[in-house]
Amino acid sequence: MHCAVGLALLYAAASTCAPTPANPHPHGPHGHRPGHGQGRGQPISTIVDLGYSRYQGFEVDGVNQWLGIRFAAPPTGDLRWRAPQDPPVNNSEVLPATGFGATCLGYWASELSDTVNEDCLYLDVFAPANATADSKLPVWFFIQGGGYAGDLDQNFNLTDAIVQSNYSMVFVQINYRVGAFGFLASEKIRSNGDLNAGLLDQRLYVNSQQPRQGRLR
């Protein structure tokens, strides 16, 4: 299955790799941003090709951001209450990854909008701008809380955390279906659908780490 996890795994040797040792000079011996000009290989471009689509990210304070990357097909229509499917292929243009995708519809939302929607299976990646495919950085994979009823910790911007880590980690967060769209249970869904679709959204990312490791090298 195609999965944008390959973008994050460019920075990691494996999902269990160890963090970079602490730098005794958190901001460099001369006050410059750590990591810049160091390491092997070329920095990873903010334009990434995930096979099914190409995305253009951006840099802020030495941190690359890719926001609103689709990692599965919209779970609507015939795909409602089913396991997540491959994202649609769109290689005709470079898509902007400059804004958070919609949050999945939870118990607290009364209507659909551009920011709260059923079409919500997006992920975000934050990474040091000068890291390379040889950097072997650990990946912090964040699954937001909300008691499976709502995505209540959505759309964190971890730029400051990566700066405070001495540019030594990658952060990934995903949306997953919640409430009735992610966890509705009945014999009808059991016989013609997939139970616990929200957990299947999470597993799509986790189970894709090893087979997709280094996919974009």
C-alpha cells in the first residue's frame, strides 16, 4: 500500500533507532543553528514524490513542514465504515502541503466544513531542514487523544519542539476516524464493512513503517 510514512522514514534508519546524542552546545559553539552544514548527503528537498502524489512543503526556523498530506482515500460513500484504502493517484501536478487537513468529524461537530470533515485522513511531518537520508533521526509518531469520540489534540505545530531538541528528531501526526464514523459497531457493519475503522487508520501508518523504510531514497 502506498503511504506517506516514507517521507518520515527518510530520516530514520529504523523505527527503533536511538536519538542523536545530546550536543553540549545546544545552539552551536558560535550560536549558529545546530545541524546546519553537518552530516552526510544532501538535505532532503521540500518537494517529495510519494509515488501516488508529489507534495511541496516549506521551511520555518530551520524546520521543514509538510502539512495535510493525504495518506488514504477519502473514507466516504462506499468506503465509509471500511478499512482505509490507497490514496488516489495524482501525478499531474505538485500539490501544496502548506496547510493542515480537515479534522475528522467527532461528537462535538454539528456540521461539515473545510476544517472538520469526513474526508480527513491526512498526516503532517515536521523535520530538521538540514537532515539527510543518512541522519538516522528518531521519529515521534503522535496519535491524538479524545476517547475515540473526537480528535481533540489535532494539528499541533511542533516546530518549537524540534528546535528545542537540537534539531534531532522528526515529528509525525495523523488524523483518524472517530465517533460513529470510526467506531460504530453493529452486525450490519460486521457483515458488510470493517469494525473499528479508526484503529485501522492508525495501523495503516504503523504497519507501513518497515516495508516503506527508505522508500524515497
